[in-house]
Amino acid sequence: MYAILDIETTGGKYNEEGITEIAIHLFNGDQVVDSFISLINPEREIQPYVQKLTGISPKMVRTAPKFYQVAKRIVEITEGSVLVAHNAMFDYRILRTEFRRLGFDFQRQTLCTVDLSQRLIPEAESHSLGKLVRSLGIPVSNRHRANGDALATLKLFQILLGRDTKKDILREVIRAEAHGELSSRQLKLVESVPRDIGVYYLFNKENDLIYLGHSRNMQASVNTHFTEVHEPGLSLRKETREVQFERTGSELIARLKTHIELLSNRPAHNKPISQQAQGARRIRVNDSVLSLVGKQYLLVDKGRKTGERSAIWVQNEKVRGMGYYELNHQINNIHILENLLTPVTNAHGALEVIIDFLDKKRILKAIEL
């Protein structure tokens, strides 16, 4: 028996989310034999971006039942069944968190249709639910609402069951009951990382740097690494013993710093990066195109704190330095800049990283020196 599940949440900090809507369809392999669909009063704020995505507003859930009022029904409909969801580790973690708040240890086996589709439909351009069901011709309505996505997952699951002729994959991908849960050690590591822009570093038990990455939300990215259900995430999770980080304030600084440090460190779990610089004579900054030939600029963006700015010094088609300065510094003085900024040398491809970023995103300004 399979309990096809989808949950909508409030968003917010990891393990502080609440459920706003749930849909469960009990499927016996042939037909749906029971269903439970309900809005839930999460008793906490629904993040604005979630309201926009799902259409679920605080007004809609104000008179909805609270989780403790539907908990018994959820236990009953899922009893003895395997939970099936698209990105099952997320839905299962949210359910376990809600039950844990009630003092109840909710445990079920889980099955992830992302996992299944990656194994059975490897040629798919994307394994996201929306793109996958469209590519398979599955009619979907009410996306990003619990019942709409649960029904789409049910139809996808039926197709995947049909493709799994040997039934080998079904046996393989049914995870242990703690699937999607972090160990207490891993949870502490995730919680030690701020939800800020920056660069994060994963180390193994020998204190070797095995992975470094940049993110607009470092905690969310580290959590993603620790909850991956297939390679290479499984190996990275197993090997990681320590997480360090550095706030950058600026996404551009984070990307550039990651590029430069990958050239120097070459961690085992990072893909090799190209060191070949293509060269560029122009650079786009916000709404202006600036010539680099014989010129030098300071690319200024947000800093790590109030009263601080980040800066990248570009001189005649090369990146010369990067770092931070206080607003009272005389940054138009080259000698002061050389003292303030960390020199950048032998960073092949660094200018291309900057150009690629600025083609898509904005920074505060560029100052010609």
C-alpha cells in the first residue's frame, strides 16, 4: 500500500516550518482507496514568497484545523503504507517535525519519485515535478497546491511502476524509516552555518578540505548536501566531519572567491574548473558597458556589515585585488587600495567569472580609478 503525499509549508528557517496544506491518496497499486485533503492552520507566519507561489494566505488557514486536530487521521491513513512523494525527504521531515512537536515519533518507510524517475527516465531533461509531468503528457491542474501536486505525483508514480518491470528499483529505493532525517551531529553542523551569502567549506576527519561552494543561503546549501539521496551527495555526507564558512555580503565576491580558491585547493568532491582565460575588452556593469583596455575600475557591492562595502579591483583586463573597505576610506587612492585589498594573482578565468555574473545581475556601482 502506498500513501501518495504532498505538503505545502510556511517556509522559513529549517525545522521551524509549519504545514499549511496536506493531501494524501492511499493507493493499493491499482486504484485510490482512501484520501485525505485539508488546509492546516500552521500557527506561524507564512512567508510572502510562499503565499505568492501557493496562493495560500493567512486568511485561508485562519479557521482551518490545527495539526494536532488532523494528526490521528494522518496516522490512520498512512498506517502500514509506504509514503510516496516527489522529494520525499522534505515531506517526511516536515511530517516528523510536526509529530515531534506533539511528542509522537512518526515513522514510515518512504519512496521518492525523484529517485525513481532519475533511475527509470534518465533521459528526461529535468526531474522536477512540473517539467517531468509535462514531458510525459500528464495533465496537471492546481500546481503548488497539495492536492494538485499529490495527484500529479500519483499519475507519475503509476507510470514509473509500469516501467519498473523487474521491480528491482522499487526494492532499492525504499529507504530506511529515518530517510530524509539528519543525524544529531549533521544537524548541529547545519545549524552552525548562517543563512547568509558566502563561501562554505566541508572537511573530512583528516581535516582535508573535500568541498567548497558559494551560496546566497549557506545553511540551506549545506543542508541540501546532507540530505542528498544519491551520489555524489551520499559520499560527501558520509565523509564530512566539519563545516566552516566565510560571510561575503556580496554574491559576486562569493563566486569570485570560490573560483580562486578552487584553483588553489582542488577539493576531491568539486568538479575541476577551467583555468583558461578567454580575455575580454569590455564589461557590463548594470546599465553601462565599460571598456577595459587601459582602464581600471573598482566594482563596488554590499559588504558584510553596515558601513562596509566589498570591492573588486579590475585593471586593464585583469583582476588585481578583492576585499572590503569602510565607507570613510579614500578608495580613489591606488596606494590605499593596494593595502586594503587582497591581491589576486594567477587566477585564470577570474575576469570571466565577473563578466558572467554581471551579464545577469547587478551590483551597487563601478568607480573608474
